[in-house]
Amino acid sequence: MNFIDKLVEGLELKYIGKRFAGFNEEDPYVTFLGYDTPGWSYIWVKYKGRHIYTSITDVSL
């Protein structure tokens, strides 16, 4: 999680967390939308037009 200070809205990240409905392992990239907790442990990302609420540990640069 050393990349927290690099997260800006619109940044492309690789999703490495638990698979969810509609997730395609061949296209693992999500777009960072923003934080949802003061401790920066949960974030919002967009995947194929869908907003996903996930842990910061579920993504990498």
C-alpha cells in the first residue's frame, strides 16, 4: 500500500482482489474514483461502467 499517495481520480489500477460478478480476469483494470473512509482503507473504483466498493488491498498500480 505504498502507493496511497499516488492515487488520483481517474488513475488506472489493476484489480487483484476476490472476483465479483461480471469480472473478467483477462481485463483486470479498474479506474480509481475516490476514498470512502478517513483511514483510506476502502475505495471506489469503476469497472466497465459499474461502481465497485473495495478494499485498498484489492488493487495495485
